[in-house]
Amino acid sequence: MKIIKDEKKELEIEITGESHSLCNALRTVLMEDKNVEAAAYAIDHPIIGQPRLYIKAKNPRQSLKKAVKTLQKRCEEVKELVKPV
Amino acid sequence: MEIEIISQDNQELVFRIEGVEVSLVNALRRIVMVEVPTLAIEEVLFLKNEARIFDEALAHRLGMVPLTTDLEAITPRGECDCGDHCSRCSVSLTLKGKGPKTLYSGDLESSDPQVKPVLDTIPLVKLQKGEEVELEAIAQLGTGIEHAKWQPTTTCAYKNYPQITIDQDKCEACGLCAQQCPRGVYFFDEKENKIQVVDLENCSMCRTCSKDCPNQAITVEGLGDKFIFRIESDGSLPPWEILTTACDILFQKAEKILDYL
């Protein structure tokens, strides 16, 4: 992983080795956050490109952390609901 | 979030999931298809092959045989420090036979009783009289990204939950929708002279009914936050385990970002 841009209100990171699976799920969670003004990701090349995630928010790091935790919570929720009793 | 299981067995799991974003459902689908590891034959050592099939063709056939997998008992290839293959990261299967006969997947003898072909009836090689085959196959864990033989599912798909509304003021009960629907969603009740939706979940949202309705009385929509999700396993893992493993994988992916920040 690499930080491309790290400013007070903007954060851009390269999530090396990941794909649409994680990035798109994370993007939608980020956009639910009221403090997030914009969240987007791009994969420049369909085969060799690495996804870059861009966040514009009051506190992008904090928002990203929160989004990751929300996503993890939802994963756990699906897991619990699907597991046979 | 709500999940309601429609049907479940060792082959297939169908459930309704409500109150989620499409991105999460799609992420799970993508991970289920190509990132959940299973066992498949990766390397074959031929001791004898007198059959009329080339070594590489037979090795390829062997690779496609789905094997029952216990994810906790076997270490993934990349994570084992043996460099090649050892008893921690692989399972050995042997195939031996002399013609005239056909060797089936059931003839593969596994060194681990937990690991065996899902089906015993897959033909592997036909042997003529006197022809002999003897080989050792090494099965290892891998993911579908690398090769389709490691895909745990045969199909994995979701669709938006359909919502059909019939405007009773406009409907003249001509029964055309029931006639035209390719999926048998409607039933024309002649006694009551009324159209009924009898098999809503089978609707593929082709909208033939709303197009053919002379009075535009029918609207078909897909709900944005409710889905029907179907996983069909090849038998290597039970479908619920494939899905829970996918949840774990997505969790770990997210964890990596958290570690980095």
C-alpha cells in the first residue's frame, strides 16, 4: 500500500493487490458518512492496474477507519446469519 | 440486515438478503467465485502411462476433478515454507490400473481420508487390453484467480428482488401477461377474472408482461436493497462455508488497510 496524497482534507492511497471487490464496497460505505464530501476509486488498467482510492472529507483518515470498521461489521453480520445453527 | 434462507443443502444455497448495498453483495460474489481456496490436483508424477492419452492431457483431466476440502487442515501453497510440496500443504492421490477397463475418479486413492473426489463416476482414462497407468497426483490449495479448477462454485449469482405492481383500474383481465410470461410468474384466475402473481421470485425482470399489456397496467421493478443470492458448490466445500470464508477474506482485506493507516 502506498500513500499518494496526504493533506488535511484529502487522502489518496494505492491499495496494492486489491480489486473492485474491496474498493467498491469501501467506497459505498464511505459515501454513507456525512463528513465525507467525495469518495472514489479508479483502476487504470484492467489487468495490471492497482486501485487508487480518493477521499475528500473533514478528516479523511478517521472516515476511512470508520468505513473499514463498518464494512468489517457487515461481513461479520452476513457470516453469522448464514452459518447453520 | 436480514437474511432469509430459501433452500439449503450440500450443493446449493439460496437466500434472500435485505437491507444491504449492492456493492457488498457483489464483493462477496466476486470473492466467492475466485478467491475462496479449494483443493485441486496441481502436479502429476507419471510412473507409467501406456494409455492413448498424452501425459499432459490426462494431468489436465485430473486437475478438473473436484476434491472434498478441509480448509483448516491444509496450508495454502504460498504460505508453507517447504518450497515445493509437503504433507502440510498437499495431499497425494494415486491412480493405478491395467486394461481393459476405464479408470474413474473413484479409482483415485487418497493418502488422506478427508480428501477424496466429490464424485466417483468421472471417467479419467480408457485403457485397452494390456495398457497400464500408474501415477501419483499432488493436490494443493489454490484460488480461482489462478486457474478455474480451484473455483469452489459452479455458479454464484444474485439478482434484485422483483416487485410487480398491477394497476387494477387499468387491468382488463385479458390474460395476455400470463400467456406471454416465459417464467410462469402470473396465473389467470378465470373464475375470479383476475390476474394473480403466483411465482414472484422466478421473475427475471424481462418486462415482457409490461410491454405486452395493452393498457400498460403492469410495472416491474427491481428493489435496490433486496436480493436473491444463489451459490452452487461443486462439492468441494459446502455452500455456507464458501460464503463464510468469503466474509472472512473480505474482513482480512479491510484489516490490511486498518493496519496500514
